[in-house]
Amino acid sequence: MEDKENLLNADERPDVERLSKERLEGERTAAEGRGEDDIHEEVCSICRRPESKAGKMVQMPGKVCLCHACMQKAFDSLSKSGMDLGQLSAIPFMNLNIKDMASFLRPDMAVPKKQKPKKREKDEKTHTIKDIPPPHLIKQQLDKSIVGQERAKKVMSVAVYNHYKRTLLGGRQTEEGGAEDEVTIEKSNILMLGPTGSGKTFMVKTLAKLLDVPLAIADATSLTEAGYIGDDIESVVSKLLAEADNDVEKAERGIIFIDEVDKIAKKQQTNARDVSGESVQQELLKLLEGSLVEVPIGASQKNAMTPTATVDTDDILFICGGAFPGLEDIIKERLSKKTSMGFGAALKDQFDEDKDLLGKVTNEDLRRFGMIPEFLGRLPVNVTFQKLDESLMKRILTEPKNAVLKQYVKLLAYDEVKLEFDEQALDWIVEEAMKKETGARALRAILEDLMLDIMYEIPKDPDIGAVVITRSYLEKRGGPGIALRGQVE
């Protein structure tokens, strides 16, 4: 009997598929009539996974269902082929609302492409001569962060302003309806001289932040001649390119500050090859003058696998700074070099108390120190910093907008505690800082030690509302003044 049923003709067999569809439609209609959800799960048309495994399906035209994973793969393949996702509505059976599908896309794909050109146009507009403030406004901004050094701030403001006029205007002045002027403005790099802790590095950082240009700070002590252990000269430009996010055009408008430049002076009385002294000065000449340099991208040294970029250093402002220890003795020797005797003779110690002794420096003094004439010729602007005295140290402690005391006041303000210093305590801190002979850096070192117990003990007691630091507490002869929260005005 079973064999006879199997031998039935195809026309005589019942349409099982048709009957199955009719049964499913009947069950679905009955479920909808009862207000129940669909008893059948949707299945992805590509991976054939049901909703219980793949999650909620995306309904496509033509009763096609896709899971989120398959939809993502489809968009990935389209984006890799370079196709604009905004043109999907022009493709048959792909009439989708891209805004509604943003939740299924990656964040970088969901961002409209029209925003990128606008951002680049904004970056280009910010670097015009109108955006560079004049020297007096630059100095006003420096006054908010740097105390004293009036002549240094004035010289730096004028030098930086002139440099960016040369860079942004192309070094030429063009009259209306006329030809270009034949006068070309040459680059003027800067040499900063001053004792440690006088504000050289901080002034350069403030200028770079004010002008919104990339800044690279390199240490000259690690530079050596090419082929020897150490950093090559090109590594200085590599740091600037990294600070500019590998944007060559942006890096060519930046500032390179070479610190500790006095450490590359010529070594005196040596028979060995001076690979970290005079040789480094010779290698720096091409960078200071302006040349095309091949620098690696994303690395400090060149190799066959690292991509390189060509950077023109003609528009890069180079600032070299150093403490130049022993230079004051050379200046004193030159100023007191007389052969007269008697009552009119010059005293050898008459310049010992001169605070602006470095301001009398000449290129001859720097050559005697160990700098070669070619190197000094490419640093025509000399800026000297005065040694800080007690009055300046006290102003540095309290006046700048980012003063050390203000930082501690803000730290305790987070704990709702008011911090104050009396005048005698400030005098004691300045006296101790002068003994260290490290300039303004000594202020933070002293306060870090003195405020350790305060920063540790105060958060323990929630009832403390104010703390007054006194000289007796700093001298270990008493405790600080403490007021409870109810007693604070």
C-alpha cells in the first residue's frame, strides 16, 4: 500500500508546500484576532538565524529580513569600496532611511562627511596675520603668567610677532595694483640666556599656547653627530611633526625650543672627537638657516619600514636656551680688564652685585664660552633673563594666574576647606627657596614638603572649614590655625 502511494504521479500528489503556507497564514490570522503576538520568529535572509539568536531583525523591502550583524557587514563592504552611504536611496531595493539606521552603524560611519571640509576651512582661517596679536597684547598675556623679566618679555613679543608676519605674509609686501616688493624678510631665531628657574622654558610654552602653534621641546644634551650613539639632529624636527599630528603644513608654522644649548659648547683641551659639542653645532646650522629635512613619521629614527615626510624648516622658529654657567665670570673678566693702578683703578668685585650682568654679554663672550661663530650668527636675537631676587620670588609665589599657592588653594577648595598663608609664612618660604639657588622651581619643591601633612590630615576631619599657614608652623614651633565650618565667614 505504501509503495502504491509512493508511485503516485506528481500531479496527483497534494501540494504540501501550499498547504503549509495556508496553515501558517491561518494560525497567524487567528493569533492577530486574539491580540497575541506573532507566534513565528523572523529569520535572517542571509545567515538564516532566528530572532532568538540574532536579535531583532531589520525589515527590508520585499519582505526581506536582515540581522544587525549581516547589516553591518553589508555597510562595511560598501564603505570599503569607497561608496557614499548617502547614495543608497538610489539603489533598487535599498530605499533606506540612513538617519534611522544610525544606531546600527559605527560612530565614524554615522558622522556626516560634510563636517570634515568645514573643520579644515576653520583651521586654515585661524592662521592669518589678523589672528596674531600685536606685541603689546602678547606682552599683556605674558604678564598674567610671568612675573618680572620685563625686557625679556618685550624682546620675545616683538621677535615672535615679526617672525609670524614674515611667515604668514610670505616675507613680501604687495601693494594694491602693484608688483611685489623686492625686500625679503630674513628669519631671526632667538637665543635665551639666564640662570636656571628664571622662566625661559615657561615663557616659550606660554607663547606657543597663546599663538596656538605646535611646540617641540628638545634637549641638546642627547644630540650627537650622525653615526654615533644618541639622537640625530633630525629627531628635533620629528618631535615637532609628532606634536602637529603628522601634519607637515602645520608643523612648518611651529616653534622648536632647544633647551640646554650651553651643553653643546666646544670642549676645551681635548684630543678626542667632539661628537656632542662642536659637531652638533655644525649639524644644527642647516636647520637654523632653513632646509628640507627628511624625517620619519611616528618614529625617532629612520629605517626602511618607516614612512618619511619632507619638512621645510625655513618658516620654523628656533629658540635656543641655556643657563650658560661660568659666562658671568667671562663677562666680569672682560669688563674689569684694565691695567690702571691707584685711586682710579677698576675694582675686580665691582660687578659682583650686578643683577643684569648677563645683559652685557657679547658674541665674543659666547665664543670664549665655546659657541662657534656660525652658530651665533644664526641666532641674531639675544634675550637675557635676570636672576630672581626675594621680591620677585614672593610675587611669583602669589601673583601669576597659575601660581603655586593658588594651586594648593584650589586643591583644598575641592574638600570645601579655605587655605590661607600669612605674610610671615610667605617670607619664610622665599628665604628657604633662595638658599636652594634653583630659581622658581625651588618654590614648588618647598611647598610640596611643607603641605604634605596638611593635605594628608585635613580630609580626615569633615568639620574643618579653614586652615591658616603661619611661620611658627613652618619653623616647627607650633601648629597651623584651624577654624571649624561654622566659624568660617
